[in-house]
Amino acid sequence: METLSIRVIGAGLAGSEAALQLASFGFKVELYEMRPGKQTPAHKGGNLAQLVCSNSFKGLSLTSAHGLLKNELKMLGSFLLQIAEKTSVPAGESLTVNRDLFSEEVEKLILSTPNITLHREEVQSLEGNLPTIVAAGPLASDTLADDIFKRLGSERLHFFDAIAPVVETDSIDFDYAFYKNRWEKGETEDFINCPLDKETYDLFVQKLREAESVEPRPFEKHELFEGCLPVEEMARRGTETLRYGPMRPVGLGINPTGRKWHAVIQLRAENAQKTLFNMVGFQTRLKWGTQKEIFSLVPALRNARFARLGCMHRNTFIESPKLLDETLRLRPELPCAKGIPPTWFAGQITGAEGYTEAIATGWYAAWNLASTLLYGNSNPLPAESCIASLLRQLVSPNENFQPMNFNFGLLPHLQDMKKKNKKEILGEQAISAITQWLQKNKPFPYQEMV
Ligand SMILES: Cc1cc2nc3c(=O)[nH]c(=O)nc-3n(C[C@H](O)[C@H](O)[C@H](O)COP(=O)(O)OP(=O)(O)OC[C@H]3O[C@@H](n4cnc5c(N)ncnc54)[C@H](O)[C@@H]3O)c2cc1C
């Protein structure tokens, strides 16, 4: 059989997974990545599959939505998940990686896969001769994004997302900080806790609010992603909001005076050497000088050196419910699909929010493209599975479509389901559905590559 070639635009999380899957199915892949020649506002350098903010793929437990999604991806042979496990750093019950090592390993695998040719070039248009997966991410280059939105005839949709700061460990004052995981989860103590007493906390919140008193630009007013709010926005919503959010003082025992902690900033390891820690949930859009000033109110961070400060970026996505079918393909019957090769979308640009979701949609687009080209029809995953549930959310009619993380609410609920064991039941249902599906579907020459 003649080897078919596929174009993949963007070697981020979704594009790298898609390219590796397609190569393992026997396709030739022309993979385009514009960095380092052309940068996005959030990536640094030219590493493939770069994690731009947190270094965590979230929880591992099968009673957490992300644990279940990751388990499913593992069952389906995701390459990036295997690499994430290989490059993980201890972080309680979550899958957290050394981000540089993770990117390096993905890049190494891509470069050593004979079926993949990596082009360090910007793709400027959907025009072309090869079936295509668009995985250019939320920060797709302006030229490509303009071409996509002009062709698809839909308005350019976006919201604003923010990145958390990273601290150099040896600049943390351990007279005022301690290692402990919330609820003592995990075998090693992977989190550094930086407590604030009531007086310091109140001042901290007040300063965050004052910094926010600068009138935000019009685009920042209504377009924040609720799951990733900047800390100053949380502070503005109420004095106690942060204490019930990223600064909640629970699961950490009592302080040396025998009282409960008032508020705590948690830091999570960025690398296995633990030379860098990121401020969990502390995404922010404050000016850099202001960030340093306000964070230095925290006793443990008085003299902190920041390897990276927080920032905020546009996050672009298409109107998937109108444009994509349940296989993530641009509906071939739409006028905008004429004159361009068969096109699938994957990753954050579809509105699937989050790292693991990007990998999942990359896997799914590759799978569907392969099935369609080889057998003439797609081969959907069972409705009870996590990925099919995520997909339903993306492509079901929705006039007010917004990006969303995978969550239990997306899984099909049984009638009269009792609240108590709901997560366990939904989890078992999803795993059993995928197990059965896998027994019938092993059609591709899958290779062990990692
Ligand atoms: C600022 C920010 C912070 C985020 N933080 C988190 C977080 O902490 N946790 C989380 O789970 N999710 C986070 N997300 C959401 C999302 O999970 C990530 O953006 C994720 O990387 C999306 O994966 P992707 O493959 O769709 O895009 P990306 O990983 O961004 O990959 C897209 C790739 O395409 C390349 N590219 C773009 N245009 C072109 C072109 N025209 N030609 C060739 N190459 C091109 C880019 O350089 C990039 O390498 C964040 C998003 C943003 C914007």
C-alpha cells in the first residue's frame, strides 16, 4: 500500500501526540512547528510539547476526572502520557513533570521516528494538498488564525488566561515555610507551604485589590477563564475568596502555637532536583514589579528570586459546535471546507481546555483521521468513555460555547444514580466501555516507540 502523508500544524501537546500516533499507524507525517523562528507570547525557545504554565497534568486517582481521563489515554497508548510518567517529579497524587525533560523526551522521540519530518516553519493558511490536523493551539500565529477565522466565517473567539510565577528554592526563607502535602497524601513531602497570619493575609489581599484598581482594558473585563482566574481577580471577589481557593489552609495540621493556619500559599516542585517551585494557583496578570512587591509580603518569600513571573495571554478557539463533527473533522458539507484538504482540529483551539485534554483530542483526531482514510469511516469511542464525553461537550449545539476542562459532569449519568458512589460508578463504566472497545479495535500496526 502506498504510504499516505498527513500534515500536522503545531508540535505542541495535541500536535505531537497526533503526529506520533499517525506515524505509529504507518502514515508519513509532515509536522510543522513555527518556533523558535516565530514565537508565541507564552512559549520560550523551540522545545516541542511545551507546558506553558503549570507543570502538572493534575490528579492520578481514578475517582478524579483527570485521573480517569489519563487512565483512558494510557489504555489507548498515548505516547505523551508515557513520557509524562517517565519524566514525572514527586507531587503527591498528581502527575507532575520536569517540563524541560518532558519536552526534550517528546522532541527526541519525534526526531527519531522515521515517518515524521519536522519542519521548523510557520503554516500561514489551511490551503494545501495533504489531509491536515490543525493543532496550532490557543496562541496560533496571527496569520494562520486570521486565515482560519476568515475561512470558517465565524468570529474569532477568545478569552484571557494567566501564568503562575516560579520561585528559586534556595531563595525561600524556611524559617517561615515547611514541607507538607495536604491531608498527607503521597509518600514524600512535595509541597512547600508558605503561611500568612490574619494580619499579613488581609494586607496581602488589600494590596492585590489595589493593584487591580487600575482600570482593566475592555477585553479583560468579561473574558477570563473561570477555572484559571488571576489571583488579583479572586481577591477582588471577596476577602475570603483566596482562603477558600489556592490559599486554603486545610489538610496541613496546626501551627506551632496550636492554632489552625490562617492562609497558606503552596509551592509545587518544578523539577526533580527541586531547585524551582511554582506558586500553585497563583496565575496573575499584575505588572512584574508589583508582583515582586506584593509576594514579598509573604514571610517565606521576603527575599524570593523569581525564575519566571506571572503573565497573561489571549487564548483563541473556534466555534466547534458549529464547525466540527463528532470526530473533530471540519464538517465536509460546510462551504468553508471546500477548496481545502480534509481537515481535523485538535487541542485547545477546539475549546478542549487543559494539557491532558489537548493530548486526548490529539489522540482522537489522529485516530479518526486514520480510520477515515484507511476504511472510509470513523470509528468512534464508546459514549461512556471520557474522550467521547469530552467530544460531546465540544460539538453539541451550544450558542454560548466556552472552553471547558474534562469533568465528571460530562460523563453520561445513569438514572437514579446515588450521589455517594457516583464517581466510582462513572469511572467503572468508562473503564469497562474502553476495555470492551479495545478488544474489538486493534486495527493498526501499533509500534512500541517510547
Ligand atoms: C497562557 C496559558 C497558560 C495555560 N496554562 C495551563 C495550565 O497551567 N494547565 C493546563 O492544563 N492548561 C493550560 N493552558 C491551556 C492549554 O492546556 C495549553 O495551552 C496547551 O498547551 C494546549 O495544547 P495545544 O497542543 O492545543 O497547543 P500548544 O501546546 O500551544 O501547541 C501549539 C503549537 O503550535 C505552534 N504554532 C502555532 N501557530 C503555528 C503556525 N501557524 N505554524 C506552525 N506552528 C504553529 C506553537 O508554536 C505551539 O508549539 C494554558 C494556556 C495558555 C494560553
